[in-house]
Amino acid sequence: MQQKLSYPKTFLLGFGFFGVSVIWSVYNAFVPIFLDGKFGLNAAWIGFFMTLDNIAALLIQPPIGALSDRLRTPIGRRMPFILIGAPIAAIAFGLIPIVAILPLFVLCTSSLLISMALWRTPVVALMPDITPSRFRSQANGVINFMGGVGAIIAFLVGANLYEKNTSYPFWLGSGLVIFSSLLVFAFIREPKNFEYKEEDKPSLINALVKLFKEKEKSPLRILAAIFFWFVAYNAIEAFFTLYAVKHLLLSEADGARLLGQLSLVFVIMALPAGYIGAKFGRKRTIMTGIFVMGCAILSMYILPKDTLTVLYTKLPVIGNFYTVSIVLMVAGFSWALININSLPMVVDMTSDSHIGTFTGLYYMASTMAAILGPNLNGWIVSLSGNNYSLMMLFSPIFMLLAFIMMIGVKRGEAKTE
């Protein structure tokens, strides 16, 4: 393993996450339109269909992470998953816009979901594989920055291509995934010195049993915290446009742009957040992010909507700039502090031979939250008579639970090399 952070190599590795991000951004933006317009599915079926990726990820990604820890091949333990999963995903994704029969559409999307779940954990686990512990927060900032760039390209370029031909954004995504995976294969060399004792064989079940048996509960606490803060975040993300329309009385486009403002600040702050975590400590940085983000979201519940919708100016690209824009940008900065430093904390609670397993546990916690968060929020809004402002009270409660869990975390800072 290198003893310093190689930015060129880390940016090249970031293309793996870039490819993943392009695929999911295009998928989430345009597949619901196909399900509604081409196949006539109602909202309930569309909602179920759009959670299938999280269900596939929950079932496949964690065990694949452990399997990649055990695998030994001439090209490494992660690369085979990337070289198999990425091409299948690219082909299936390219076929989605051109199939006209629902069973074939389901076959294409199912193939995409399974193949994407096959290689996401291994490509993310490559980051701690090739990065010294003390630089993992900065490296994760680079990886997430590349993912954010992928999402921006998918939304901005993809939207323009979609107007020309509905297939073009999907074919762009397919091409970028192939290009990205080839870059990772060509320029990233995996370390090959990871050995383990047979009784300590990487396994998802063994890892979970060991975590529950250990007296020191830091890994369980941070996994619980990850679950709670992703419940909070996903609940907001899934319903924010409806909140903007139903509660703030803004247009659908303004609602989407407001969420884009949060995402833009997250991308801008991805690299600085890694440096902040490295300088001041990952736990302290994450807890600061949780506190500030919880307060920012709660302010959207407390402040009157007339205050939140005060229009200050209209800016190029990001659109109308309201009071709520300031709140969301603070939330985006805080989310970067949390998100960039959490994966490095998780993988630094284990040995290098179990990085894939613990990356899988990270995704298990976040994916469970992605399934549960929007559903919980949906029930709360429905039972309250469509009071969408309640989501801004619901979310901080889970941020508080995450903060409480983090108090007891005693491991996960950068290791001394």
C-alpha cells in the first residue's frame, strides 16, 4: 500500500463511483417517466418499482463485499466483480429505453439492478485498499466528488439529450460506465498481500455475530448511526419536491432546483470535508455535521413558510435563491461532513483483509434506511392529512438518534501506519 495519497490514482479510482452515479441518476430521473407514459403504471406500482434497486442492493451488496475479501485472482480480489458487473450493467441499461414490452423492460431493469449490486461494493472497497488509513477521509472526498460530477453530468447533459431522443441519456450512461470501468482496470493495481486465518475467514454472518459478541460496541454504534442519519436524509430527499409544492407553494421546477442546491454544495464541499475530518478527527467532524444538519432541517419546520420563501435573487444554473436555499446549503455542507468521513471510520474498525465485508455492512445500514425512510415519512404525511411540514420534524429526531449513537463510538479514527 502506498504511504501517501496519490491524487491522480484516487481521481482515476473515482471514475468507478462516477460511473455508478451516472447510471443511477439517469435511472431515477427517467425510468418513472417510462413506467407512467409507456406502460401506464399507477403511482403505487411506480413507487414499488423504484425501491427494487435498494432491495437488490440490500440482498446482494453486503455478501458480495465479504466474497470479494476472500477472492484471490491474478487481477486482484475486486477487479473480477467490476469486469463482470459493469459490462452487463451497460448493456442492460442501454436496452431500457428501446424495449416496448413490460416483461422485457422488467428483465432489463432487473439485470441492471443485479449487475450494479454486484460491483458497487468492490469498487468502493478499492479506495481503502489502496489508501493509507490517515488519508482515507481525503480520498473518500475525492471519490464522492467524482460521484457528484457524474450526477451533475447525468442531470444537465442527460436532460438535453433526452429532449433530442429518449434513448440518448441511457446510451451516454452505458458508454461512461464502460469507459470508467476500463480506466479503473487499466490504472489501478490492487495490493495482493491480504491473508487471513481460516477461523477469521471474511464472512458477512461471521462479521455480524462477532460485532454483537464484542464488548466494545463502536462498530455497531456507528452502523446504527449510519442507519439513523440515512433515514433522516432519504426521507427528506424523497419528499422534498412535494414539500416545496404542497407546503411552500413553489413550482415543481423550483423544488427540484432547491434540492439541486443542496447537492451542489455537497459536491463542492466533498474534498474540504475530507481534510476537515483528517485535521479535527472523524468522530468530531461527523457529530458537528449531524448537529448542524439537524438544526438546519428543524428550522424549516419552525420558520414560517413566508420567511422560507423570501426571494433574494435569481442565479445562473441554480435558479431562484430563497431563504430556504440558505438552509439547504448549510444542510449540504453538513451532509458532506457526515458522509465523507463515515465510510473511512467503518473500514478503519477492521483489518485490511476485511475491508470489503465492512464496506458491505456500511451499505447494508444505508440501504435499509433508504428503504425504510421514505416509507416511514410517507405514512407520517398520510396520517397527518398530507402535512408535509412534519417531515422537517421527523428527520431531526433521527438525526438526534444518530448523534446519541455517535457519542459512544470510540474507534474509527485514522490508524498509525
